[in-house]
Amino acid sequence: MVDINNPQEILAAVKCGDLYSNHPIKAKEEYRLLVQKYHPDRNKETMAEDVFRKIRDLYAQAEILFASGQWEESNIMEFKTKDGRHKRLKYIKEFPFELGVQYVASSVVVYVLEAEHKKYFANAIQRVSSLRYENQAMEDEFKRYFPNFMAKFETAEGKWVLVIKKSKDFVRLQDLLNYYQGRIEPRHAAWMLSRLGSICCFLDYNGLAHNGISLENCFVSTENHSISLFGGWWYCVGQGEKMLGTQKEIYDVMGPLTKTNKRGSITTDLESIKLIGRMLLNKTQVPDSYQAWLEKGAADSARKEFLRWNTALRNSYGVRKFIRMEVGEKEVYSL
């Protein structure tokens, strides 16, 4: 709900549930308090009359919905599962993607795939569940970078839903880039590329080509200098297997052989990381070794590429230092 002490937030409210509680008696009490606070006879602020009108309009909407037994609130998604259960999600932002819609909330990320994309839904579940770890130490390190499915189900409308657990400090990498107006400071971009390089090494160890490492599918914790790869698993295949698809920007950086034979290759993921690096930096000047790595074609193994990157990073900045990045969910999503 909006901050009732902020007139601009009240004016920005769209549905009655943005301002009032879903209970007739409590909503009436809230309405009376708001009328007292913003009635033009008492409040001489410039926006008071507009705010007062909004308060009345939304309360009138609430009364109609109370009578009908319904309710409306912004940023609420309700699902009815195939077996008749109801699920409700309060989300921060929604984003369309090529297979459906992505919803970002504080504690989860939800992907809703259209009905015709069942094979992608099933592939994502199968690929994540089959990830293997050499030992407990590897599992402890890497498992947190990948989806933890809290729920996966078909809706009554035949859509396919994946609910992935996330902690509040993680934001979409694309949204973080937008917050910084399309350009990330090179040293911060560097630790992000290092984390993505580690993820690629793990994928290579598993013999996989993800084919969906993008700004939209990666979530970053600036507080912990960590990245998780939540989306894109619907495109993941074994190296050498026939591809199921990819995003256009990833297809554009794929090698000519991969475009021809359309088979999974770790090189596609490595080229995707370099593309992300170029997008994060957006032509910002960086040391020569850094720039050369971004522009050089990817190696045929993740380990080889990771060694190249570490050499470029050492030549660029010397000893690594943890540089704090003071931004999180509240700032990125204007909460």
C-alpha cells in the first residue's frame, strides 16, 4: 500500500487496494482519516484537491468491490492451478520475455510460460534437477547460483509456472544496469564477469550449454558480490545436443559453426558473458588487457577462458580488492 503521508504516492495509486485494506470496516476508518487529512477546507497544499478526489474515487471503487465480493490491488498476480488451488503473488515488477512473463518479487522470481511452451518448462526442470557436483564443497559453493524451485505447476488456463526462491538482496542485472543509466563502473563489472566465469566453468564440468546467459536471466547481489542464474534454463542442452532455441542477442554472438549445426556449445555461453561485459561497460574506457579480453573470441573451454580472464584482470588492476556497491532492491526498484 502507498504511504498516505505522501500526496504523490496517493495520486499514483491505480486500484482501491493500493490505498485501502480489503476489509469494509477498516477501509472506512482509513477513508475517514484520509478525508480529515486532505480535505481542501483543512489542507491548503497545492495538490490537496486532486488528492482528495483520488481518495474519494478509490473508496467508491472499494465499496463496489466489497458488495461484489471481489478486490483489486496493483502488482498482484493470482493463479488457479490445474487441480483447483489458488495462489497469490505480490510482485515488484513484471517483464515480458520471449516465452511469457517474468515477475520479480522480494523473495521469489516467477516465470509464467505460455501454454505452447510446455517442452521448455519441462526442460528447465530436468536440467536443473540433473546438475551434478563433485563433492559437498562444490555443491555448497554452486547450488546457490542456480534455481531452487519452490513450486512448478500448470495453471487452469494451461500456462506453465516456475517459482524460484531468491533473497531480498538480489535484483535483475538488467534492472541494476538501468539504475546506473546504462553503464556499470568497470571494477564492479569485473567481479560480475568473474562470477559468471565461475558459473560457466560449472556448466562445462556438467557438459552443458545454457544458451540463456543474459542480463534478464541473471540476478545480482551487490551486497555479497554474487550472481545467480535463475532464467534461461529452458534453452539448456548437453554440449553437442540439438539446441532448443536461444535469445536473439545470444544467437547474434554465436560462432558460425554453432549457427550452422545448431548444437550446444560452451563457447556460446562464454561469448554471452563477453556480450554482457560489453553491455555493462557501454564503451566505458577500461585498461587495454580488459578491453582485449572483451573483444577476443571465446575459447573452446570455460576453464581456458577463465584463466585468460584472470590474467587480463590481474594485468588491469593488480591485487583484487572488495569494493562496496551501495545499492539494492530499495534503490533499484524505487521502493
